[in-house]
Amino acid sequence: MSKPDELLVDIATLVESEHSNQMSLTVVVAGAVITGRLAPEALWRRRVAEVLKDSDRLAPFASAFVAPEADSGPPRDAEPPTHLHFHLARILQGSVGLPETGGMYRIALRDVSAWTVGDLSYSDS
């Protein structure tokens, strides 16, 4: 999608402004179905940085995910969000969600071709 869906941008803006991580969403990006919960960017960055810091090999990359200081320029909320930040997310593949425990995904809003509210899951029934 070359221009992001305005309603989806509004949802991303609400997640950022309310600092909530309870909004479940499922999106289609380049044919892949990704389902999970949205998180504000700052929270998402913090969690990714924490995971990286705990890794002997990846710890040096943690600093790239530290959110910019609030005093460094204009407020970030002046511009609409350009990305969705998922946590506890899975890529749905057949009857399996990968990874099983959920992952952290950053998706450009312009790349979302379809979406629905809610977290899709599979059942054995």
C-alpha cells in the first residue's frame, strides 16, 4: 500500500498516545499474516534493547534501540506514526504461529495491505 490506511494510522496514534499495549491486531504484509498486540514505539524499543543486552553476541546492538531523549528536538507525537510495533506477535504459517512464544515485529504502515482488529489463533477443534 503506497499510502497508509488513515484508520490504521489513527489506531497507531492512539496506541502511541495512550501508551497502551492491549490493542490486538492482525495484518497482511507482502502475503504474510502477522497477528499480535501493538505496543508504543518507546516500550517496544525498550523491550528489544533488554533482550539484546542479555545476549553476549548481540549486546552491542542494544544501543540502537534506545529511544531518543525527550529533549532532543520536536516531540515525536507531532508526526503521525509510520510503523506498527508488535509484541507477542506471530507469523501465521499453515496451522502454526511462529515463533510460538511471540516475537517483536516493526512493520511499516505503508506496507500493510489488509488488517483486522483482533489476534488470530488456531485451535485443534
